[in-house]
Amino acid sequence: MLRPEQNTSLRLQQKMAPQLIQSLRLLQMSTLDLALEVKQQLELNPLLEEAVELREEGEEEEELREQEEGLKAEEDLPADTEEVDWDALLDDQFDTGAYNSERTEYDPNWEADRESQENRITAVPPLLDQLYHQLGEIGDLEPEECAIAEYIIGNIDERGYVGCSLAEIAEYLAIEVAAVEKVLRVIQTFDPPGVGARDLRECLLLQLSQRDDPLSELALQVVRDHLEDLTRRRLRNITRALDISNEKLKEVLQVIERLQPHPGLSASSDYDKLLTLDTEVEYVTPDLVIEKIGEEWEVRLADGSMPSLRVNSEYQHLLSNSHNSKDAVKDYVSRNLNDARWLINAIQQRRTTMLKVANYLLQAQLPFFEEGPTRLRPLVLQDVADAVEMHVSTISRVSNGKYVQTPHGVFELKYFFDNKLSTDDGEDVSVRSVKEKISQLVTDENKARPLSDQQIVEELSKGGLKIARRTVAKYRDQLKIPSQRYRKEL
């Protein structure tokens, strides 16, 4: 027979305070997300209000000091409204591994019903729907031929190519291959041009056959008879075989390059998905601005659209006279007052942290701001954390998703953190700056004689930077720069 027992156990457990979770959320938000959060809090918390009028700096400081004195004088305020050392709290929470990124992720549900219609891309009808529609407009096909056409269209993939052989279609429908080929030629006249092809050569030929100009005729010969030479960039073989000049071949190549190798993608809704255009277009808005004014560099926050918050004086007065109010009213006002103070303090802490990090980045990466990306220095998160005396996880949250406007463009803050390579004289350089140099070498090269990876290695070594050829090839691939053969032009 089971007997009820009572046991006592002792364990140490650390939990994150709701205010700390809020502070972390605000820290990792972009300026636009923070503005939405502030607007939401203005709607939810009656003790928060937007400071619309402009005040002198001294008046603003005086008002804040009066608010602080009035708040500290209230005995009914909860104990957790005391001033908090955010850096210490952040360090303690991250050091103990108590941080849970899922709990601090910003989820603006209150904005879910807002659809930015101006940022949506209207999807075109799917490719097969267009082809079936064009088939229905043809009046000179026999019923048997319409059935064959419907089967062929059903086997056209999203690229616009027939996904099976004509022999397989003929065998399935128990008809002659010639009958299938006859109907296929009809489908190949449909829009988009090139649809219904069985390979790349046929796709390009179909598009060129619908053009009527001398260059298209010449391009048709190149695609039909010299496609392998073209793909392998053996351009001299083409000029010799067709007895044309290099200039004429350049014009022909321009015609071929304008053709669509996958015509179905331009008409299918899947094309939007491949280009990630089925979601809202994301616009990058800088959170910080670093610019040179005269001879001095300046760092400032780009938060001009951020509402300035303050505590509603009427509700504060109500709390001061709470001896005439009910307990429920006192609890409601004091709770919202506590939340309002935490929000204002957390926003101010976020501003201070971002400016500290940005000012250090300006000092550490001054050659970048003066001369450009090729002068980017190697830097890791721990370097910044040590310099500004913050936890490395705090620096990570400040740098992710935050953008800075510089004289050389808009960059994410984490762009300035990169690994290092060593030069002959012992100086460390950023990997990203090496990539910029490779990109610049390719841009400036003679297109008729593009640089090989080994030649790029030799050019870099002239500047004191020695890296292996395979490293150059890896960086070139990461930059999406084709190999030497495919960069060759006439």
C-alpha cells in the first residue's frame, strides 16, 4: 500500500527577470522595429506619452531629475524599480548560460494585420495555365492533336523544357512519334519564346528563329553549329569558321546573352520564389551614421523618427495622491509606472551601448572610413567587448541587424568584423579587404586576356600579401567571379 510522503529538496535556479528580457529584446531590435515597439507601448501603457514639444537641453534634464525625485519618494512603488546595472546583469545572465534566444525574439503580432501592399510583387499566372490558355485559342487542331498537346504541356517543367522524350510520349499515347513532334512544333510557337524545347540549343534556336534581323541569323549559326566553342569561350574558332571579325562576334554575343535559357521561369509563379520576390521587399534603413564633418569624424544615431518618451504627469500626480484612491487603482498606476520607467531606461541604455560600439569601430577601422573597403582591418567581437568593457554577447546583439551609413555605402555592423591574414612585413589584413583587392584586380584586368588565379596570386604578392592559389580560387568563388576561361572577351 502506497503511503503519502513529503520530501524537501534544495536547488539553485536562475531565471531572467521580465525587464531583462525586455532590455535584451530592445538591444537586438533595429531602429524600425524599436519604433514599432515604442508605438505599441504607447498604446498599451497610459503612463507613457510622446514628448511632442521641443525643449532646451537644460529643461529636459531638469524635468527628468524632477521625475526621478518624485518617483523615488513614493513608498508604494515595487522594489524592482531601483536603478539596475544592465551590463552586470547581461554579463551574469550570459555567463551562466541562462539566456534563451527564443524568449527574446521580437514578434510584432500587433502589426500582423498590416499588409504593405506597395512592397508586394504581383505574381504572374503559372506557366502551364498560360500554355493551356493559348492552346484553347487555337482552332485548327483536331481533337486527337489537342489531347496530345495537353499531355505535352503537362510534361513541361518550370524551366519551360519538355521533361520527357517524344518516344516516351508516343509510347504512352500509343501513337507515332511524328504525330507528337508535329504537335510539339505548334506548342513551340507559344509564349514565352523558347518554351517546349528539349535542350538548351533548341531553346535558344527557337527564340532566335522568331527574330528577323541579320545579327539574329548569324547568332543562329553560332548556336546551331558552335555552341560548344561558345560555352568553352573558344571564340577564335568561331570567328575563323564563320569568317567574321571580332567586333561582329561581339555584337552576336550580345544578342545571344539577351536570350532566356529558362523561358518558363519568366512566366511561372515559381520564378518569384526562386528570386525570393514572393515576400515583402526588405529595405535597409541605417541605424547609425558615421560621416566626416570638416576635419572631424562624427557618430550619431539615425533615430529621428523615434518618438521621445516621458511619463504622463497627470497619472504621476494621481499616484502622489493615492491615499484617496482605491488599492486597485494604486496597483494599476504603480505597475504601469514601473514598466514605463524600465522602457525609458532600456532605450537609453540601448542608445549608449550602440554609440559606444560605433565610436570604437570608427577608431579601429579609421583607414576603412578614410580610404574604403580595401583598408578594412581584421577585428573580432572580443576585441570590441574588451575595449568598451561589455560582454561579447552584448556586442553580438548590437552588431547583428544594425546598419551604419558611411561615405562608402551602407554596411551591417558585423561587416566590420572579419578574420585576418598576415603580410610579409607582419601586418595583419582583413580577409574581406583581400577579397576587395581580388575583385578590383578582376575589374581592371584586360578582358581579352583575363588574369588566372596564379596571376592574381602574383599581383597580390607585389603588395606584400602571400596566399595560396587555392585560397584565391576559394575567395573568387565566394565573390561569384567566374574562372579565367569564362571571363574572356574579344
